[in-house]
Amino acid sequence: MLQGSAGVHAARTLKNAVACLMLLPRFLVAAVMLWLLDFLCIRRKVLMKMRETSPDDPPLCVSDSNKMFTLESLRAVWYGHKLDFFKTAHVGGAAPNTEVVPLDDSDRAHRILDYARGKRPLILNFGSCS
């Protein structure tokens, strides 16, 4: 029993190490881009090109106080890359068939794709009830 859990732990550690090696180049490119955006001249040019001005907009303030290359932003970039890497849904791939909780308290488990009928598209509405 203990050897089985050690094998699972080793496999999980290996999976995380491989994921880190695969994510590292993307993360480093994003970090270099954030570092470059911290230069005032580059930041001002990029923000001016991206900004669509209207008379109601406040003036654009580009200063040294609003840095983009911070530990918090690097953590957020790493976390975003990690979430994107481990997601189950990918563009062009098969839709994940996750379990659905039935409202009628039945014991039968349902899956999302059980509700698809023939060629009709299946529409999921994740709206609010408030």
C-alpha cells in the first residue's frame, strides 16, 4: 500500500516537473515583455497606440510608480500559464463531458453530453439566478 502511494507521488512529481519545463520558455518571454514595458518610453508608446481616445477619458498618466515587472505580476503570469496548460478544454478539441448534478434528486448520474440530441447544438447557459 505504501509503495503504491509512493509511486503515485513520484508520478505526480514527474508530471509537475515536465509541466514546469514546458511552461518555462513561455513564462520567460512574458517576463521579458513585462520588463520591457517598464521602460517609460516604450510603455508610453504602447499605451498611446492601444488607447482609443474619447473626450470623456482622463489623461493618460505613465510614471515610474506603476511598474509591471513585479513579483506579484510574475506570479500571476505563471499561475495563468499553469492554468492554461492543465485545462481540459482546448480549442478544436473534444468537449469535456463533465458530470451534471440533477435537480430532481435522482440517483442516476448524468453527463453534459447526455443532453445532446442528434445534430442539434447543445447550448449551456451559465447565467445568474439573482
